[in-house]
Amino acid sequence: TPKGTCLESVKTAIDTGYRHIDGAFVYFNEHEVGQAIREKIAEGKIKREDIFYCGKLWNTCHPPELVRPTLEKTLKILQLDYVDLYIIELPMAFKPGDAIYPRDENGKFIYHETDLCATWEAMEACKDAGLAKSIGVSNFNRRQLEMILNKPGLKHKPVSNQVECHPYFTQPKLLEFCRQHDIVIVGYSPLGTSRDETWVNVSSPPLLKDSVLNAIGKKYNKTAAQIALRFNIQRGVVVIPKSFNPQRIRENFQIFDFSLTEKEMKEIEALNKNVRYVELLM
Ligand code: A2P
């Protein structure tokens, strides 16, 4: 992230009306997010309790004894007393240490054997200590969710599971499973990502060029992006669109003044290709 971009974007977002901010230590811009929130509080625009900040536990920090210190480090960077939601970013663990992506001499990732249930217990302790109001997970499949849900002595269940979710990857089965267990799906890449070839599967066509989304958009005088976002919120999926552009930040918020018909919802659901943009090959 170019220096200052995140600070300005978060301030624009808060002024626009956004309250949910999705961050992570590995985005390396949490200091700017924290600064933006603190500046807006100082201005009297918002109170801390108006903001819903989500932070994430990175793969190198899964051993239970690392969980609380890692969250404390995030809080120190943010200069906040608590996060609203703290989630395990990915179900797989990397070797702990300074390398964010530890690799061996052959370039292979160095994984680390940990017990996701033990990591979860350390997450529960963070909630009990008041450092995180709620705890959840990300990129978990049904089997991994069940491991946590069926853990003997489970104290707090995951409130949310953040996964890729948009009209080309609608997650019907996981959504149904999460609904049954009162787990909110938070959809990342709700606009089909930035299509950055270093981490995105660009063989899947660009979502926002889709003819159905654009045709429905025409009817409501909305863009394909607004239709894609509206589709998800209307089916109960939280969306976290990313933009550094003030105009698009505002555009992505103008989705509460119309609703899609049942037929349009079905038409968009039918666009599902079951192909991910973010394949997470690690
Ligand atoms: P930018 O930051 O220049 O606005 P996702 O949220 O699915 O990861 O998508 C993010 C990508 O979509 C970014 O490249 C972002 O670029 C772009 N983007 C964000 N909002 C819009 C919009 N309303 N229309 C078109 N592209 C958008």
C-alpha cells in the first residue's frame, strides 16, 4: 500500500458512512487504519463504539502461546484498546518467526504442526480478556468449522467465517451450513478482486464485466459493482469491498436505496461458476 493511501481511504470511508473496517497485520497498514479511526474520533465524527474493526491472526502465530501477544501487537499498532472481531486468517499454520512467508531452500512453504482447536482456545481467552469483542475464522471449510464447533468444552463459537464470495463464487453449501450454525459469512473479494496476477486466478473472467450484472444495473441506474454488493447483502452475506478511490468508495456505499427482485436474485445466483479468484494455493 503506498504510504498514506490507506489513511485517506479509511477517513473517506468513515465520512461516507462505512463503519466495518476489515484489516490484518499482514496488510502492513494497520498503523494507518488506527490513525484514521483515532483522527475521526478526535474530530467528533464517530465514537470508538461506532466502529467495527476486524483484525486477523496470521499463519505464523497459530501456537496458542503466540495468539494473545500477537493480538496485543496489533492493538499497539492500531493504538486501540480492543478489536471488535479477531479471526484466524487461514486454517493452515506456518513456521513461527519473523518470516511472514517462511520457505525452505527449495522455495517450499514451511508449515507448522499446530492444533486448530488449541489455537481456538487461545482466541477464546482473548475474548474473555476483553481484547476482542468477538472471535471468528476465515477461509475455513465445513470440516474445519466442525472441528471447532465439536470441540469438547467449546466456550465461544466462531461468530463469522470470512471467505471469498461474489456472484461467480456464491458458496451455496457453505452459506447454508453457516446459516444453520448462526455463523455469519463475510464475503471477501465481493467485486471480483483487483485481478493482480501475483495472487489472483485471472483465468476466471472479470466479474464487473458480466452482462447480467450490467443489465440489471441499467434498470436501477446502478453499476455492476453495486449490483454485486447488493446481491450479497440481500442474501445476508456481509461484504467488504476494497477501494482506494474516493468516488468508488462512495459508489460502493450507495446500495441501500434499492432492492433486487427475487427473480433477479435467482438470475445472479445462476452466474455461479464455482471458481475462485483467490486460490490460496499455499
Ligand atoms: P480501486 O481501489 O482503484 O477502486 P475486491 O473488493 O473484490 O477485492 O475488489 C477490489 C478491486 O476493485 C480493486 O482493484 C478496486 O480498485 C476495484 N474497485 C473497487 N470498487 C470498484 C467499483 N465500484 N467499480 C470498479 N472497480 C472497483
